[in-house]
Amino acid sequence: MLPKTIASVPSAQYGCDGVTATDDKGDLALGFHEVDQGAFGLPYQIWTAQRATEGPVSIKFTADPAVVNTSALPGPHFDLRNATGGLTGSMWAVVPVPNPMSNDDYNVTVSWNITSLQSAAYTWADGVGPHSSSFVGPLTQLTQTFFIVGDVKGYPSLPATGPDNKLGVYWLEKTPFDINEVGRYLQTLLAYSTKFWQDNSTEPYRVFIRINEEQRSGTVGPGAGGTALLRSFLFGYRRDVGLSLDKVTTLLAHEMTHNWTPWSGGTNAEQSRYNEGAAEFWSLRLLWRAGMLSTERYLDEMNTRASEYYQNPTNNRSDESAQEVAWEIRDAQRIPYGRGMLHFANIDAQMRAKSNGAQKLDDLAIPFLQACRQDGNCGSKEWFSLLRSALGQEAVDEWNKVSSGQPLIKPVEGSLGPCFDVVQNGTSPVVYVWKVKEGRNISSAECLI
């Protein structure tokens, strides 16, 4: 099985003749069909053996790099892309597997048939020259990974040898930003985040960088954006467009934070509302707490994102309606980011107010993540149970009301802490932002929440 598309992005289109198979009896004929909704709710290409198999089965296929529509809006970075000196992509869009939702453990080996001067990396391993790496685990540990191969460069080194050998950053072309500064930034954030989220994993965390050819605006500018998978994300940008380091680092922080904002089950809209909103909220909040963003810059980042949401012409759409057109209408794609961020700020404020500062959003988000780690169950049932326990049924009702897009969500007092007021900064459209309370010294420790 192989997805036909992933979030509107075409995967390798092998069709009926692009995958061949053999077993101990020789050639193994395969039947082929497509389904509109398969694993993870995606359309799938499916190949089926036309006789009983004997012994190990080998399949062969050749994936061609995507033909890019340069006038398109950048989509998620799953597809196989050509680059100067190599390729980037995700295993999800290239490698057919048995039932991708199976929890069975498989013996998986990934081998790179490259020259001694070339390198390759994917989420779980990297290396120079021909090499292999193996693991035992479910198929998602293979499919939910990015890779890069060719004339690859790496930070802090290739193979990665940083503290605990956890972080690796990989690229093919010289970046327009200081890659060493970005690498150090990500190492600091990774260390802080793993401690905050009580993440004791010894697994690596990988960042992959590619060139985007699409001309329309992405997350942080023309042709730029990022996509996260297991313990990794892939960031793409256009060669001909300058990117400020501030924009790059906050985007990378958002993508890294996806590692701790899961949501299983439900619709794509439900998933996006939680994991995009949470990644937006927590990436900035943790950067602030870690001292990696000053209070002034944190305020500016939150106000910028709030203003973007209120000025978004699609902000009256429901979560579901926005998701339906997310990859055709750029503004609709951004709805779960701003809406989720604002609502999480409100929930945090309500918890602090109700408990006189003894509890905050941390006390919901961390148990929710732990439930997901324990048995994979972390969707609406688990989240609403936690929310109801902390703030009552009205908090669940409010979540559903916010999801409808109407009325317009407004930040509550205290949503940025004791040092900031909520003010209306526009009437057409209505825009709410935060401003420093008169007489407050925002460098004071009491402002940090």
C-alpha cells in the first residue's frame, strides 16, 4: 500500500505496472486498485498478490522526483524532490508497505547504495558512503520519516556526533541563513523542550532542509514552510527570497514543537486545531520561558499572530470548512494556527485564575501527551476529559463554539499574564492584541508565566 496523496501532495504514482514482485517461486503477479479512503483517511494505491506466496517476497519500484507546479501554493513537504546534488523526501510518499496502521513489529533495514563521497540521512540514522541501519518496530517508524541523500552537509557533523548524538541538521545547498547559529538554537530548544515535556526518549531528532520551487507565499514568506513527522521535520525555502533569521528560527521552533503536540483520531480539522494551535502556542511560550525570546519579542510575536488571525478573511469559517479548502486558499490554511493559539492562551488564563496561579495549561498538555505515549489514545475523548476536569463542561462547550468560527474569539484578561492588558486595535476588521499595563516593568520575573 502507498498513499496516492498526503494532505493534497501527490506521492509516487506507481500504478499497476510500477511495482513488481518475486518470491521463491519466481515472478509474482500483482493486482492493482485504488481506494478513496484508506489508512489515516488517505486515498491509497494497493497491490495484491494474485497467488499464494512462497518464502520471502521482494518488491521493486523506481520513484521519480515530483514535477513541481511553480505557480502552486507550497504544500506539506512529503514528496520526492530533486535538488542540486541530491534528493529529499519522505518514506511515506515513496515506499509501499503492508498495512501501515499495523502495530506489529517488523525487522527493518534501510540501505544506501551511494558512492564513498556521498552521504545520506533519515530520521533514525545518518552516514557517509554506502551504509545500512536497522531497527525493530511498527511500519510507521519507517513511513513517518524524512530522508536526504547525495552531497549532503550536516550539523554538528555528519555522522551527527552532538550531545547524546540527538540533533542532526542536513542540507544540500548553502543556506541564506547561518546554519551553525540555527543549529545551536535548535540544540538549546530541544534540550529545554524535552525537559519540559518530560520526554526521556533517547531517540535522535533530525531537521532536513530543501529548496522549494513554488512561487506563492508559504508560512514565513514566498515559497517557505515546514512539515513535521516522527522526531523530525523538513523545512523548505526559495533560493531567490531572503529570509530573516528571526522568521526562520520561530518557524523551526514551531515545527520542532509538533513532536509533543499529538492528536490521534478524529478528522483532519480536529487534528489541525489541536496540533497546529498547540505548536504555535507552546513554541513561543517555551522560547520565552527558556530566555530565548525576550518579553518584548514574545509580546510582538503573539500580537503579530493574533493580528494575522483577526485580519484573516476566512476567520468566520468553522474548523471543518477551513480544512476543506486549506490547500487551495492560503488564508484558510492558517485558521487552526491562530485560532488554536488564542484559545490555548485563554484556557491557560482561566486555569491560572481559577486556581489562584496553582495550575495552568501545562497541567493539561503534559498529561495529554503522556496518555498518547502510553497507549496512543490522545484525541477528543481524552482532551475533553482533561478539560472538563479542570474547568467544567462549559470549557468543552467553549471549545466546540470556538471550532465553529462564530462568534469571533477574544483573548480573555490575563491571557498573556499579569503584566498585559487586552485591547481592541482595530474595528474593520476587529483586532484584539495585548499591550503592557501602565507602569509595569516587563523585565520583572512576575511577568513570566
